Amino acid sequence: MRVSAQKIPDSQVVLEIEVEPERVEKALDRAYRQLVTRTKVPGFRPGKAPRAMLERYLGRDALMRQALDRLVPEVYQEAARQEDVEPIDLPELEVVTTEPLVVKATVPVRPTVDLGDYRQVRVPREPVEVPSERVEQALEELRRRYAVLEPVDRPVQWGDILRADVAGTAADIAIVDQKDAEFQLREGQTVSLPGLAERLLGVAKGVETEVEVPVPADFVDPKVAGGTARYRVLIHEIKQEKLPALDDSFARGVGESFPSLAALRERIESDIRQVEEEAALQRYHDQVLAALEERASLEFPPVLVEREVERLLRDERVVSGGRAGRAAAGPDVGRYLRAQGRSEEELRQELRPLAVERVRRSLILTQVAEAENIDVSDAEIDQEVERLVSSAGHQAEEVRRFFADVDGRDALRRRLLARRTLDRLVSIASSETAADGEGQEEAAAATEGEREPS
């Protein structure tokens, strides 16, 4: 058996394997023995037809296909061992010729990742501020939750809550038909379609009114997009919100019973700050990884991208066209695609850039974890499982069973490892001086000490 190996781009190796005729002949004999026992050749008892008669009856191609089904994987495995090729997935196998037998195997191998001097990456962190307007807006929303609704006998105004019959059609297609629907008219918020709420201002109770509203060009139903919707609205009741006074008494009646309005404001600001800090940290992670990507040299086989596309297809959230659309996993993905008028292959193409980005960042994080000697022990995984179980409520046992599985524990290990690696990168990228020599060791020790228990 003669083998030649050639490295090609994208972390792949092409093995060209020429198999000696004697071995092919033995494989054909083996195929004959397998086929003759289950093939009825006219004039012969089962299993007794000579090879020449069987070959004439089935055709040489059938015999060769049977032989190659077993021979091709065998010679590929031997060639990979001979050339010290370590595949990370199944190869693409192609029979180039059968006389002589030449097999070409395109083998995906371990990616190559060169991070460059990643410890010199510096990314400024954005300060997190909570504008007082955000706090006041949250307070106003809280007041609305505790508002008293009072019926009024006047035309509709902004902020009113309406109880009404609403029927709407566009291009002879019903887009809404509700009796006794209850909704609030809030500036900047949409009721059914943009523009309908404004046309209800000034309408009196008990009077049926008809209005026309343009349908947006990007409306979900292309049959009516860009057209005109016609609504019939009969208002049965108009109610206005009577907001409670914003004082210490209000604060004492809210949630945990805050001692004062100042304490309530402080909690709201703290909650908003926490959300903003988490969002800022996520953006910072993205910026640091983007900076590392600029420095890094990455090469990886296409199969990793295809694996990631499959994961995205299995996800509960299917990301498409820059938007996230709700779609259940499994067969419901097909139903979701049909509703969108797209094929699965089109969705795969849309997901591929995201899959490439995720593969690149995963490889970077893995390489940094190796370089920084970051690892996660079994005991730490157990601690994290217990933490997740304790917060899972009635689903606690289901969560425990999931993480008792090898795949579940492996997924958790990867998540913890990525989190720790990102923590280390944040420490590097946000430091004011280059982390080298003694400074590197101090930074690493500080990071190790700051890790939260898993």
C-alpha cells in the first residue's frame, strides 16, 4: 500500500492511498462469500454459485461496492496511523479509481491557534452610570403597578385603559378580532399596528368608529404588508390610572416594605446598576475577544463550523437575519421555517457566520486556558451542580439528572472553564501595565485568589 500525505488549508490533510491489487482481490473474495449466501442465482442452490456466475448475475460493480464498503475504511485507518495523522472527525472518502484502487481521504485535524502576545492586549473599560432619569422612570412604572383604575366619562386620552371590541382587516384578511379586549394607550407603544392608538384619541365611549392605518412594509404577513388596515372599534369603557403619591408611605407598601422613599430609590438604582454592569461586562468580554481575534492566527477544519451550525439548529432560539425568533427545537424548527417561507439550507447559510465566530472564540478561549493553566476539577463541578439544583425549585431533580449524565457534566465543565478564562482575560486586558515577568505571576495569583467557588 502506497500512501502520500499533503497538508491543505483549514487544518486538513489529504491522504492518497493506492491499494495493491492482491489486497483488492482478497476483498472481492470476501465480498463474494458474503453475497453468495444471500443471493439466489438461477441454477444453483443458495451459497453454491461460483464467483464468476455470481459476478455475471449481479455485475462486477455490485461485487466491488460490497468489497469497498469494508476495504476503504480499513486502508484509511492504516494510512492515518502510518502517516501519524490524528483526525478529529470522520474523513471525506473518495474512490478515485478502482483499477488500480486509489482512495483519497480528506482528514480534519486539530486546529492551529497562535494567539500572539495576548498578554499585551489592553481594552479600556466603560464606566457604568445610572442616570437619575432611569430611576425615576422605574419609580413611575412601579407607581403604575399600584395604581387604582377609575372609570371616566370623557373621550379617550393618552394613558387610558380601554375595554373595547376591536376588529381589523387588511386585504380581506382578518388581522385582529377581539371582543371586550382590554388595553392601554401609552405613547410610543403599539396597539395591533403602529398608528392605531393615535386614531383612538378623542373617541367617546359607546360610539363605534372606523379608522384606517397603514400596514408596515416589514409586517409579518407578506400578503398584507405595505397595504392598509381598516379597524372597527367600539369602546365599552374608559378608565384612567390614579397613581399613588410618591412618598415614604408608598415605599412602605411596596414589595419588601422599604422604610423610606430614599431606601426604595437606592434599591432601584442598585438593581439597575447590577443589570447595567452585567451588560457592560458582556460587552467588555466581546471587545476583549475581538481584540484577541485581531492578533490571533487561527486555522480550523470546516467540520467544526458544521458542528456549531447543528448546535444552533438544536437551540431553542434560532437566530436569523440579525434577529432572534422563538422556535422550539426538533421538528418545530421545520414548522418555524415553513412559516417564514425559508428552507433549512437557507437557515444554515444564515447561521454559518455566527457559527464561524463561535468556533473562533471557543478556540481562543481553549488556547488561553491551556496557556494560563486554567482547569476545573470534578469537585468544583459537583459544587456548581449543587448550586444549580438548589436554585431550580420544583425542577431540582430534573436538573440533577441532567448533570449526572456525562454530556451534561462536560457541558458544565466547558461553561465553568470559559467563565474562568474570561475572568483571566479581563484581568489582563483591564490592567494598566503589561503583565509580564513578575507582574504576570502576581496577576495570575490575584486572579486565582478572586475566583468564586464553583
